[in-house]
Amino acid sequence: MSLYDQLNSAYTTQVRENNSFIEQNLNFAEQIVNALVRFMEVPEENPNLKGVENYVQYLRLDPEKGYLAQKSLAQAVSHFPEGKFHFGLGLLLTAQPDQHPRQFATFAIDGDRDDDRLKVNVLGKEFEYEAATQSELELKALCKHVFDDLMTGLSWRISNEVEKTRIGFDVTPLED
């Protein structure tokens, strides 16, 4: 085997391993999203609201424009060196019974893999998991934290101090 062939072989191995690592990150991201949807009992059907396709929105961070909605989770997940990945979610909230006003409660999820450990940071709290196997992660504590944090954000009122405003919970409704 020539030296050039050895380089190509090493490159092929690197690409295969990197792609596998990215697929594993996507698997973890899907587990997190699915666990949150199940835990919060988010409806699966289309919300039948103009300009809104789903109750869950996948968000990709653009450094200049902020979070941008994506069609799929795979498009929303950004992968970084050293095993890090990042994506955002938006959960559609509507005032009942007429569903106006409405907006997405948005938050980021950061993953960091180191060997067989997965650390997930969401809404200021870190959760650690065994990531060596492809078994389902136990995400109940993470889901409860997200729900509790969003509920805390929703306890804010216009009459409260401005400093208590939560990201993702402004008073500007989605356009109709």
C-alpha cells in the first residue's frame, strides 16, 4: 500500500467515525425531544393555526440572526469539535380557548460528549448520562426541570420588574 493509499485509508476511517459520532449525537437529541414531548403531553396533530405547522419547533442558532426555525431536528442540531452539539426548541403556547395570543417558548439544549459520558445543559442546569450504549437515556429529571423552569417563566407579569423577564417569554405575540 502506498503512502497516499494509507492517507486515504486513514481519512476514510476518520470520516466514518465522525459520521458515526454525529449520528449518535442526533440519536441523543431525538431522545431528548421525544422525552420532552411525551412528558409534557404535547399534541402531535397540526395546531391548525395560520403560520404554525407544529406544536414543537426545531431551532438552529445563527450567530447573526438568533434562532431560526428548521423543518427537521437534524437540520437544527449544530455539531462542534470535541463532541459538543447544540440545538434549540420552541414549544407553542396559546391562550385558551381562542388560541390568541400565542408564541413559542424557546430554549437551548447543549450536549457535550466525553468518551462514554454525555452532559446535557438546559435552562441553566446540567444533567449527566452514561452514553457508551445506545440504550434509552433516563430523562425524567431533565424534562421536569424544563417544565418547572418554563412554568417559573410564565409566572412573570407585566407589573413585575423588568429584570424578571425570561428569554422566550416576551409580551409580543406571534403574528396572525
